[in-house]
Amino acid sequence: MKPDQVLSLLGIARKSGNVKTGSFQVEESVKGNKAFLVIHAKDASERTKKDLHDMCRYYQVPIREYGTRESLSKSVGREDIVVISITDENLSDAVLKKMDAKPL
């Protein structure tokens, strides 16, 4: 699995209007039961990571760490993105499959 496959899927999700970016929008989507997956950058602060994991555990939303601020930002066409949520179930399933695939 190539890392760019995940980032490409994030770009598709953004183009289809199924991505929320930034802490406020992501929190809204999770608490509003609209998020099917939350992804945060590896270089997010420890506090941000803890808060996101706690929230996702409470609302039972899958969360993954992937890429850097730069790679996530580039994939969704925004600047300084640390966290995103995917609001389409099929797209989130596809991203999860790519992220969780075991390398050969």
C-alpha cells in the first residue's frame, strides 16, 4: 500500500464535499453523528491527540493518525490542517481499508 492512496482518497472526499477540517468543524461533525472517521496528523500536539481520542471514544467514531500537517493540508487543499473528519460512510470505509491494510 502506498501512502499516497490514502491521501488521494482524502482529496476525493474533499471534492465530493465529505470532509470537515479543523478542530471546530470536526468536533461538530462528531457530536452531530455525521463523522464516520477522524484523522489527525502525526505532528499534532499531544493535547490535541488526547482530546480527539477521548471525544471519538465517547462518540464511538473511528480515529486514526496519518501523515503530517503538510500532507493532510495538501490532500484537502487547505493550509495548516491537523485534523479532518470524513462524513461519508463509503469513503470512510475505503480510507480505513487502505490505512489498516497489512503490508506484504
